[in-house]
Amino acid sequence: MKRTRRRYLGLKIDCDETFDSREFMSAVWDAVLRLYGEYGASRAGLALIDYDAAKKLVILRTSHTTVRMVRAALASITKVQDRPVAVHVLAVSGTIRALSEKMTRKHT
């Protein structure tokens, strides 16, 4: 069986209010389902790796073949729990360590 290659996306949440990780992931799953249906959502293999509500930074894991799909779904998110929000992709990487380095360079 072939090992699945993964990509990690570093995200910045642009919102005046805070919300918890479950609310955010619910919005992400809803966006993926709305754009690509259940089959596309199952291919994405989304997982929340890190959620920092104070800094409004998120690390998501997805399959390497679905990075474009996930980015499109993230761009379509305009509300989380009826609160206006925008999600920006800061960096994409194959490892969490490299992603953290890229995000610190772009975020500082």
C-alpha cells in the first residue's frame, strides 16, 4: 500500500471576534462539502494540527493532491457561526517544521 503524501497549510484568520477550533473546522468542512461534495471531502483528508485563537493562526493537514481544492474552499469561507471572517493561506509545506519557519518569516 502506498503511503499518502501530506501537505500542511498555515492559515491566518482575519476576524474581529474569536471562536473555538470546532467552529472553525465546521466552517472548513462545510465549505469543502459545498464546493466538492462528499467524495471531494473524503479525498481531502483534512485534519486540524494546531489552532492558536490568540494569534489567529491555524495549521491544517491535507492530502498533497487536494491542496488546490482546500485552498479554494478556504477562500470561499466568509462566515463562521454568523460572524464575518476571511481566511488567508500564509504558507504551504510538506513538513510542520518547514511550515513553522515559513510562517514565522511571513508573520514577523
